[in-house]
Amino acid sequence: MLNDLVRTGKYKDGILNNAVDFKGKIVMDVGCGSGILSIFAAQAGARRVYAVEASNMAKSAKLLIAHNKLSDIIEVIQMKIEDITEDMIASNSIDIIVSEPLGTYLFNERMLETYVIARDRFLKPRGLMFPTESNFFIMPFEDMDIYYEQMQKVEFWSN
């Protein structure tokens, strides 16, 4: 995501241009990766941010957050959302959930399911989600170079 300046910029604008929604709120960043959305939420005035990341990328997120002097606001939790217990984060205690759950073709990384689990377990009634919707546009086309490239990747299964 960090290499995608357009996408990251849109998330930054979406959060910072809606700072009134974040001011003094408790935020959860689901699948925080590098922690960039958590940082934006803190910059927008969030009181507390829980940056949840199951992979070892959580260690990098901690470093980036510390270097940005935001460790007092952002807590990185290296754990799957399903494994978080009530003593870590109370049910219905989160005002806003932020995430970049879309992946390739919206569903590839299966983050959408995790996003919904976080919503159902932790989001307060009338809480906000960033993003709240997505539009998926598809247009058929043919590209033989891409086709052959993909076929070479699965050639192993022909044996």
C-alpha cells in the first residue's frame, strides 16, 4: 500500500478531511500492515488507536509508530482479530474501524471477512467504518501475454 501513492493518498485525505469524526475517538485499524492508517487516524485526533496485525509486519508497524512519536496513542496488537479477548479490547468499545480490506478484485486477501468480524465484535452501535462501501467495475478483455504468464505459473499442476 505504501508504494501506491494514489490509494494511500485517498485514505489519508479521507481520514484527515474527516478529522471531526476522529477527534477524541477510539479507532481500530484492522490488518494495519505498516500502520499508515493508524498514523493518519492519530494525526486526525484519535484518542486511542488499536493497530491490529496478525503477521510479523506488526514489528515494523511498531517501529514506524515509535519513530513518529505516536506510541502513546497507537497500540500495536500482533494477533488475529478473532483471537483478541475482552480484556484487551471490550466489545462495542470502538468508535471507528479503518482498514484497507479490499485486496485484488476486492476479495483476494480475504480481509473483508476480518473487517466484518471486527465490526460485529468491537464497533459501537452507530460506529463508523472507513471505508463503508466499495464499487467493483469489471470489463472483459484479452491479453495473450498475461494469459501465457499465468499458465506458466500453474504448469506444475499439469505433471
